Amino acid sequence: MNLQDDIKMNDERLTAVVEKYFQTHFEGLYRYAFTLLKNNDEAKDAVQTVFVNLWQKRLTIDEQQSVQSYLYTSVYNYCLNIKRNEKVRKAYLQNNQSVQQVFNDELVSKENINRIREALESLPPQCKLIFMKSRFEQKKYADIALEMNLSVKTVEVQIGKALRILREKLSEVMILFILLLTQ
């Protein structure tokens, strides 16, 4: 027997081990995922994804370690990621619907919308980027500073500069602009 045959036999044995784990633990993992997600399809997908990952890592399986613990932890983490992604998606949709409502409001003319866009576009590039992250992505100054490798004071100064420029350019539509930012 050569090395290739050894590898093939080992891989076949490990594939059988993964199948055994699947048959033994799928139902319990599914119920666990369902309690976290409250959705049949998402729970099944979560468990299947965890088993696909296990199968892909089958060559590194240590049968002496608790695979059951690994599986439950993996399902838990996968479900948390699904819930976290769902929260982000909902927040994004809510923010976009709020902005869309303001833009669709009959009181807001296309002219005013264009003025606001032009005023935002007229900001210096770094100032505009920092302002957009603060107001539209709702990031804190410290987070923006860390992300852009700047000091918090620089972020504060740039926000102040953006507000000053926007106040000058949008004095007539300032009330509308404030409504847009608070939605």
C-alpha cells in the first residue's frame, strides 16, 4: 500500500465519521438552531452549513475532542451571525425608507433636493467623507477617527467645517435639511 492509498482510506474513514456525526446530531442541532432563529428553513440551513464546514475540515478532525461541543458552538455562532446580519439589514431598510419618505414628500421640491445634494457634493473630499460617515452611517466620531486613522479632534473639526459650509449654502432649506438628518 502506498501513501495515496493511505490518504484515500483515511479520507473515506473520516467522511464516514462526519456522516455518523450528521446522523447522530442533526436533529438536536436543528432544534437548537430553531430555538435561536425561530425559522425552520434558516435553522436547517444553519445546521447544514455547519456540517459542510465540518466535512471540509474532516482531515483535521481530532476524534478525541468533543465534536458535539464543537457542533453546538458552531451552530450558535452561525445563528448569531444570521441575527446580526438581519439587524443590519433591517436598520439599512429603515434608514433608506425614512430618507425615501422625506424625498417623496410633496412639500420637498426637486429643486431643494438638488440644492442639498449639490451642497453635500461641494464639500471638500475628506470633509464630505467624514460628514457622510457621521450623519448617514451614524458612526461615532471615535469610530470614524479610528477607521480613517485620524484624531478625534480632526473629525470634530471636519464635521464643524461641513456644518458651517452647509449652513451657508442651505440657509433657505435648513429646516428641510435638519429634518432629513434626523429621520
